Amino acid sequence: MSGTPGSGSVGSLNPQNAAAAIPPVSNPKNKEIYKYEAPWNIFSLNWSIRQDKRFRLAIGSFIEEYNNKIQIITLDEEQGEFVAQQTFNHYYPATKVMWMPDMKTNAPDLLATSGDYLRIWKVSESPTKLECTLNNNQSTGFCAPLTSFDWNESDPSIIGASSVDTTCTIWGLETQQIIGRTRGVSGHVKTQVIAHDKEVYDIAFSRAAGNRDIFASVGADGSVRLFDLRNLLTSTIIYENRNRTPLLRLAWNKQDPNYIATFALDSKEVTILDLRVLSTPMATLDNHRGYLNGLAWAPHSSCHICTAGEDCMALIWDIQSMPRAIEDPILAYTAAAEINQIQWSALQPDWISICTSFTGIKLQKFPELCEDDNVRNFIRLTNDFIIDAFKQRDKAKLSERISAFTSSYTAPCLVAALSGLPGTSGAFSKFCHSGNHVTNDMPDEALYGRVGYLSGLMLLLDNGHEVDEELVSKAVKCILKSGRELSEKLDRRKYEDLMSRLSNPPPKPPLMFVWHDKFYLGAAHGYAGILQTLLKVNEKFPQCLPEGALEADILPTVKWLAKLQLPSGNWPSSLGSSLDSDRLVQWCHGATGVVPLMLAAYKLTSDRDYLQRAERGGEVIWERGLLTKGCGLCHGSAGSGYALLSLYKHTRDEKYLQRAAAVALWCADYFNHAERIPDRQLSLFEGLLLLNTVSSIYLQIFCCFNFDIYILGLSGAIMFLADMRHPEESDFPLIN
């Protein structure tokens, strides 16, 4: 199993040694493992159950933007490999894909997907057609995001969907309705139930023969609940997690309807439940070394189940010894990266598909690269990925997203330009030429907007490239123009409404910035990141600021932001209802992202008010900066560490260095402190922290490959740990 940065792989393996009951593999080329590489990370997949299409799968992308993909792939038996048959667009990542369970092929060849809505697609040799979009809220057209769904195998005219709004909705499908001269598909709501006290994460119908009415669900309240469509006035709680930890997935045994399997958020163990013994787990499967992502029962056997997760392992278990303890799996497969999803073919029980995502470099496959004497090999492999990423850059969204943090075009160009490798010629000019889009309609903030591009220009300048002053000036003028116009447009009453939670609000600043209709204050989407980048432009290219802009616009806005500091030393995340909220202490929202701005303003003006506010912010970061969302930069502990290092750089007070070192120790024990973030599948590779001998430029390049792993995950922690070796020279990557 292998892949390229930002790609996903589906693999099919043959577990025929798992049990004698498993039939021999039907395999034209006698391979044990097949591989298919998609051009994007794969999040969802499902095997077809049509006899004439038994080697067909549907796979769904995980792309962090509106436009995603569904792809139909099948085995080319002549070539002995999986190939793509069709690809079509899907709005948002599909949380689940599933073929209609119609083994008799009486109905059209239908595929269902969930995400913002439940959609039914008709698949044929011609382009796939969207048959209907199912939405229970016809009055507003808004539908709460769907986390999962299940298609009733006993009665394929029934689909159940789970949602973050605490409900499960049961839909009835009409697949033979005549519309004009063609037969179409439509749906209606059979019933909707408030299934849990919190979000519902998964739903599954019972596989009991002839029983179409029983379904179960799991949710954020930590419970498994059983429902009967014939009597929805009551439900049965068959299991509750001891700590009320959210339960993410459940799977119903396909041969024995008495058994259900489930696992919890950030859990390494699967719980097997027997419906005849409520509340008490029948067995626990706990051999995984990383958090679980998927599970699937064997279609042919009541005692076999496959589990997979972030430890890159797919394990097959035999549970027939229950209730005795089950010590070890009977079969184990090691993938090249974290396994996101797993599916067991209903038609071919000797076929299991797993999907993996590769964000960054494939170190799990090459653990020797983590040894000091193999750093050259690491750099060589990194070079290969830099060249590949540059060649595969995507210009489709460039006109609306040019930030070096998230753009699929400017980010590869920036990395390639910094590397100077053969095969990346023109990267610098292509990155600079992208600046022509800064005048387009786009946000000003860092992660998606103009400031993210401007930060890339500053990084190139810091690394010896001759950056055109006109390019910097154009970006700066657009940002200032946008900020001034919004400030002028916002009348006194609207501003007072935004500041109404303060007893003595400061006057309206000369610059105002908005992202997604909110006035964010932090570094990722708001004022702190924008203003800090403008101050860096003043330091590097003072001639690129319009005359008087520093004194009339930028510094007054910095002073305004400083005055919004809360009594605790923290900053609110945004204006309006959050203005008096003291909850988030992160780089993206809170003191962690504002403190470096205060220090930059102090360095420029010598105004000790900025220093004092930065030090107060440092105290709240120290008190609350070991975060529960892992060790990344954006909302993890490495971001806290960088803020403390910035205080040490400016004050030379040893206490900040000691505190940063304490945070570094926390980050070094990454696997105990990196909690999974919902819908963000990040690969965590053992031994990676030994790479502190790699030069900083290669760490920077490695980290910039993918925003998720850079800002949210392990690479951000690596950058912080590397900078701890030379704290006087440290800087938060890219934005500083």
C-alpha cells in the first residue's frame, strides 16, 4: 500500500487464512493485495452487491472545500488492477456512500451518499445522474449535517439517516415512480425521531431475516439505543459508555442479529454487545495501538469481525470464544499509513477493502528514515515529494483562494521555490504571478485569504528571494482598502451592537475585517494575523505601505485590539456574542495568536502597554495552554509553546523559556496528548520526533505539504521541538 502526498489509497486484501469457512478468492491474477490510488484523500467507500458487478466499489473524497468527488472503480481483470470508471462531483465530503442492497437487480442501480443532504444517484454506463435530494426541512431548505445512514437490506425502500441535530430520519423510497416517460426515484419521510440527547453519529438496521423495523444508533451522549419502527414512542438504551464518551460507529452482525459492535471517540478498543444481556459488554477487543476509525463484520460468519485505525493495522478477530476474554486477533495486516475506513465485501467474503490517507511523508513504511544515519535518505525522499507536489498543483480554485496555507496551487509553488530543486524551475515566478488574483473577491485573513499569500512573499524574502515590491504593495493596498471600506460601511448603531457586551467599549477602529460574516480577532481568521503581517511588511518593506497608513490605520487598530483583552489576560474569539466569552486559548482564537502581535507592536513603538498585555497573555497561556486538541499549531499545544518562546525572545526572561520547555515535553509525548479532531484524519507516525537533526529548511518544506498535518498535527509539533534547540531564532512558521 502506498500513495502520494495528499492522495488516498484503497486496498483489497485476501484474509483467506482467517478461517476455513472463508471461500477461496476469485482472483484473475492471483494477487493477495490490490491497490488503487485516488488523486485525493479517501474518506468513504462501499462494495457493490450486484452479482454482475462484484468487483465494483464507490469511493468518496475528503477535500476541505465545497466541491468533492465520488468515484466508481472496478477491477480490470485483464490488467489485474482497479481502474476508475466514473467520477462525479459531490457537495462537501460524503460522510458515507452505499449501494442499494438489491441483489436481485430489480431496481435501478442506485447509490446513496450523505453529507449536507441525503442524495440518491443513478449509476449507468452514461454519466451518473442525481435522482433526488432528500431534505426533511422543506420550509427553509436547510438540513443539519448528516453523519451517516444505512440502507435497509430487508426492505431497500427504506433508508435511515443520522444527524448532528440529535435525530434519526427514516425515509421511504419510490424507485419505480413514473415521471413523464421515464422511471425516476423519489422519497418521503416515514418518520423522524429524537434519537439521542446529543449528536447522533451512526445508524444501522438489524440484519435479522425478515425484520425490517429494528434499527440502532450511537451518539455523542455515549449510548447505544434500539428502536422499532412499529412503536417509536419508546426506545431501549442497550449500552451506555461509563464515562459518557461519544460513540462514533456501530455495526450489526450480519449473521447473528443479537450482536452489535461499537467504539468510542479516541478509543483503541471495540465493544461487542449482546442484545440479550443489556448494559454489559460481551467482549472487548483491545489490541490496537492507535485510535480506531472503522469496523466491519464478516458477511458469511457470525464470529469474525475486522477492525482498523490510526495504528495502520487491520485486525481480524474470532469472537466465538465469548464470553471468555479474546486476547489476540487471528490475522493482522499492516498498511503504509493510518486506515480511515474498512469494508468487507458481501458477495466475496475473501475480499476486504481498506482506505488510507497520506498527508505528508510515508514514514510508517520507511521507519529507518527516523534514524540519524539516514537523514540523507529522508531528504532525498522529501525532495521527490516536493517535485511531485509541484507538478500536481491545482489551479482550479486559484482565483478565490491564494493563501499559502491552504491553496492547492500557491502552497506547492511556495514549497518548491524554497527547495530550489531541479524539476521545480518556475515555481517562484508562478507563486509571484498568482498575486494577480489578490484584487479578486476573497477574504483578507490568513488561512484562506490575502494575508496568507502575503505571508508567503515574506517567507520567500526571508529566504533570499528577490520579491517584487509592486507585488507586496498590491496585496497591502487591497487589504487596507478592504479594512477601511468595511469600517466606513459599519454605522455607529451596528458597531455599538457588536460591542454591547462591554461596559466601556473603545471607539470603532479605522480598519475592520470580517470572515464568514463574523469579526474574528485571532490569528487564523482575524485581526491578529492580518495586523501582524502588515507590521512585518513595515519591517521588511516599509516603502510598500501607503504613506501614513501605519500611523493612521494599522497601529490604531492594533491599539483597539489590545484594549479588548479580557480580565484573565485572554482575548475573545470575535466581536458580538463572544466578546465577553473567555473560553479559547489557542493560536487561531485567543491570546496565543494575539501575544506575538502585541510584542511586535511593542518592538516598533516601545509602548510598554503592549508588553504588559503580552505578559498577561503569557500567564493565561501558561495556565491553560496544554490543550485537549493535540499538539499542533492551530489549536494545539505547540502553538502555546511558540507564544511562550516569543515572550522569551523579547524579554529574555528565563521563566518563559522554562515554560516553553515544559510544553515541549508535553508535545514530545505526542501519542498520549494528540486527540483526534472529528473529520480530520491525521496520520501519526512512530519515531518521527527523532528527526530533529534535519535542517530547518527541510522541516519547513515537510510541514508545508499539507495544511491539516502542518497546522493541526504532528509536523507543527516537530517544528516547535526543532525551534526549541535555538529559541532565540524561533518563529511561528509562515505567519511570522
